[in-house]
Amino acid sequence: MSSGPLRGVRVVDLTAMVMGPYCTQIMADMGAEVIKVEPPQGDNTRYISVGPAPGMSGVFANVNRGKRGIVLDLQTEAGRESLRALVTTADVFIHSMRSKAIVKLGFGYDDVAAIKPTIVYTNCYGYGRRGPDADRPAYDDTIQAECGLPAVQQQLTGEAGYVGTIMADKVAGLTALYATMMALFHRERTGVGQEVEVSMFETMASFMLVEHANGAMFDPPLSSAVYPRAVAPNRKPYETKDGQLAALIYNDKHWNAFIERVQPPWNGPQFATLEQRAHQIDTVYGLLAQTLKERTTDEWLQLFRDLEIPAAAVHTPDALFDNEHLNAVGLFETVDSPYGPVRFPGVPTWFSQTPGRIQGFAPELGAHTAAILAELEHKTG
């Protein structure tokens, strides 16, 4: 039995790829019973990366862990009837189909709410339905481009580029999670279900403009929509005598402590305050880069720890699996699977009363179809 804060919540999950499945993966980790509904060919994510067997890629296994899997052919009446029966048992219905497609199948919000009026129904879209781009297809790369990420990368590095993670998918997935949880909270208070819509483009536009809106928010605009520190060309890991490190010697406390200890020859009154440094941040980064070349990474890390200045050596993602802190706090969980033990990056949050945990391995295609249909037959029969 699960022990997480969502124990007792049943989620019917018609999402695919990463945005929706990442959202429902966290629900499963937090104790919800998530039933992943797949077409006969399966979620495309089954096939997009390395894995222990065909149809079980590492990406699929991670974002679909702890779920039960059922195959339903929604092009058939039998498949649609089974899904309608599942809806009667659900608290949450979440999908990532285009609006026209889900409505055509007979599972738009009005259809599902007619079956289960208290349902929390979450749409995961590329673009919101109220705009002219509602029916455009969307992937992480295209959303990154449209929300300005490659453009700010170009200011930072001199060349337009995507960030090295599928940020739009994951940020939108987290947004779908909190939006769904808010709707569930409202239902717990009032007994009233509702429809929720989360789109990648709107989510990422809001995400990007947290800091980059900057002076462009005002009327008249005070600047372009860019936060200068984030795109300063010299904002990059510092080269040391033997490697690279990241450090943010930024606020007045950290700056004064660094200057007093290191006494770089370039320091002067023009760098005395945070406001002064912020207005010439790229120059500051360049000068710091000169000085940090003078010692080894370990020497700088020891100094920065002594001064309580945020700093870290540059590592690869592989290093996370051996990170002393992550292992001490128990981030990684080893789960048995048909392919042997799998070490998942686990639940990053902590609850004193209702801790989450990984509920099991990802389902093989259709692994629980017979069992779930038998349960539904028992409940309705």
C-alpha cells in the first residue's frame, strides 16, 4: 500500500511522451494509483532511448514508473466503453491529445463530466485552445524556440542553441501537476470538479519572463525583455588551474569577503555596491575569470566554503549517481524489475507524515489490461 499524500486518488492517464507522463509520474510517487492508458502500439516514448528491452526505453521507464498499464483501442467501441467504465472510478482524467482528437473520440470534458461530474479533467496541450495556434503541433524544441530560449542562449554564447535538457516538457509537466493538485484541493473543499488546461507555450512564456520581462513590463518600456546578468557573455564556468568551477560572488556580503581575502589588483570603488556591479556585470565576470585561473579548483572551493560563497565544481550528469549529498539524503531508490535492479532518481521532496516513494517499475505494454478490466467488470457487474 502506498503511503504518500495522494493515497486513494485514482488517475486515468492518457498522456504520452514526457510532459503529461512526468506530471503523473510524480502523482504515482506521491501515492496515487495511476492507470496509464496506451494505444495498441504503445506510447512513442517506449522507443526513443536505450533500454533493457524493446519497448522499455530508459526515458519511458523513468516517467512511467509505479503506474499500472492498460491497452485500449479507442478507435473501437469496446475500447471506448472500457475507458468510460474507468472514468466512473477516477478522481483525475488527464490527456495530451489535441483538442479536436479527444473530442472526436467522445472524451472531451463535457463527455467525461457527464459520466463523473466531480472529475478533475486536465488537458495538456502545446498551445491553449483560446488562441489562433491552438491546433499547431508542438515539441520541446519548437516551444524553446518560440519562447526565446535559443535567442537568449545566443546572447550568452554567441550562437543560438537549445538548452541541454527538455526543459519545456518538464516545466509544463510540473505546471500540470500543480494545476491538477489545486483543482483537487478545490474539489476537496467544495465537492465540485472542473476542467484544467495547461499548455507548453503559455507555461514557458510565463517561465521565461519571470526575470526576462524586466523593464519591458512597464509602459512605456524601460528596456528590452532581457535580464542582463543571465545573458552576459562572460557568465560561464570559470577556468581554474586544473579544471572548471561555478561560483556566484554576487551580493555585497560575498563580494566584500572575497575582495578582503583575495585582494585582486583590479578591484576599485566602481565595484563597491551590488547596483554598481549589476550595471557592468559582464566586466565583473571577466575580471573574476582572470583571477580564478590562478588557483586550483579545490583551493577555490575551500576558500568559497570558508566564506560561504555559493560554488561548485563542474560535473557531468553521471556524477549525480555518486554524489555524496544525494546519496546521504536518499534520493536514489533501487527498484526490482523484470530486467534486474534499477536505480531510479527518486522523490526529491520530504514529508514528515506522508512520504512518497517509487511504487514500482514501469508497466510492460498492456501489463495490467486483463486485471483492470476484470476489476471494472466486478465493480459494474
